[in-house]
Amino acid sequence: MFIRDAEHLWSSDEIEWERISKGGTGYGIFRLKVPEGWLVYSSCPVHGRPGGFITVVTGNASLVFIADENHKWDCTLIEP
């Protein structure tokens, strides 16, 4: 994903994902403040039983950009 940063405002020293939903370790919804908006990362476990013998835990994930030039998105923790 490309984040436009013509003024070089974003520093890798400032990367701090904020959890905005409850979830297990490593799972949930998180946001990251970036120039002109937010990156939002969502992940969730998927449980399956291939052949009906064993439970396999894998994950699905999504990453999206939310435009919010002035970072006005006031977020309350989302309950699952």
C-alpha cells in the first residue's frame, strides 16, 4: 500500500498501532495515524477441520486507508 507523504511528515520512529476492537492476541482491528488519514488493519482467526481430523487455525487480514486529513476520527473501542 502506498501512502502519499510529499512533505515527509511520517517517520518510522512514530509507528504505533492503536487497537480499536477487542480480540485475541494479534487479532482484532487496529489503526495507524499516517499523513492525510489512517491505515486500518483487521485480522481474525479462521478455524477449520480438514478431513474432520484436526483443527487448523489460520487467519484472514485486511488493510485499508481511511482518508481523514485532519485526523478527526474519534474512536471508541469496538466490542465484538
